Amino acid sequence: MIRPHLNPLPQGEEAGFAAGEGRVQLFGSLEVYHDLDSRSAALNMAIDEALLETASEPTIRFYRWEHPALSFGYFGEFSDVAYQESELDIVRRWTGGGIVFHGNDLTYSIVIPASDPAFAESSRSIYEKTHRAIQSALGLDAQLASIASPKISESCFANPVPADVLLNGRKVAGAAQRRTRRGLLQQGSIQNVDLGNGFADELANELCRKYRAEKLSKALLTRAQEIADQKYSTTSWLRRR
């Protein structure tokens, strides 16, 4: 596997690496949600926020979309995506970043509660270590971008930034974050690459050897529906800028 030169990181498990294995081990424990139900764009965003509200340990959720969808970052302009409103399920994310098209991608969210040691790491470090895990799980000649490419559009996947995952020079994984007093939320998408059936579990294993599968509770889904109704489904949120 080709690995690009990036700023050196400390060695050993304290730096998030399993000693002697070269694997990214960002977490000491991890709850994994394989959310196989197709959901609306608003509800997908709301579930991620509900997990940030309630998680007591790190979680990763893998999910799909009920309809072809488009998400755009918190600071994005609605006018940049308005032309797609009649064709796609459009939602404004709580995280930043550019425009992401969903439907054929594998979308994930990582939640790190403020009580977890990983929360003390910088946002950049968490971003890079997550993408190193994706790079390893792909099992291909994937690389991490070392520099930002010139911005050519508002589309997230047209503009690699440092530590994004590239394959044959093309961006295949990107993410955006939101940090609050409760914890950190990272929402990411993996696309333009053929993923095997076991990819999600392999990625979870790269992040933490002690992960366990969980199911979304009815209480969390009820709370998520409340958030969707009050926030992500509203015109005021969608068109706030």
C-alpha cells in the first residue's frame, strides 16, 4: 500500500496506533450501528445529532438514503443547491463542508463524547486518523492528500483537502465536523469506489479492536424525529443562508 508523506505522528498506542501493527486505533471502545433502514435526509441528520446528545462512548453509524439526496454544509448558501430542490432530497448539515450527493455512497457518522480521551485530540488529528483507517480498510493503493487542491466548485468531492482519501488521484472519502461541549460529530461519505460487503466492519476494526454492534433504540429514534421536525425538515433551517 502506498502511503504519502505527512507530518510525522508520535509512535505507539498513545498516538492512536496499535503498537507493532501500524493500525489506527483511535478508540478504546466503539459502538457500531449498521443502520440498514433507508431514511429521509432530514432524519439521517437528526439521528446523528441525537447520537451526539446521548452517546456515552464513541459510536460509528453507517447509513443509506431513502431517496437520492444532497447535503450541504452549515455555512453553505441555499442558492448553490436550489436548482436541485425538485430532483433531490436536500438537507443542510450541522457540520461544515461543501455539497455532497448521496445515494450510491456509504455515509457514516462518528460521535466522540467529551468524556472520551479521543475528544482531547485536535479535530485535524481525528480527521486524519479516521481517514487513515478508511485508507487501510479499502485495501487498495489509496493515499491521503497532503495538500489542498485549488477549489473548483462547491462540490465536496471536487476539492480534496489535506488527509482526504484519494484513489488514482480522485477523492473517494471526505468528511466534515462539529465540535460542541457534548462532544464531536464527524459526518463522512465514501464514494466513487467499489466497497466490499465487509468494508464497514473492517473500518470499525481499524478504528477499534474492541467494537460491538448495537441497534438504534426507539427512544433515540423518537428524539431524532423531534429534531428532524423542529430543525432539519424546516424551511427556515434549509434556507437560513
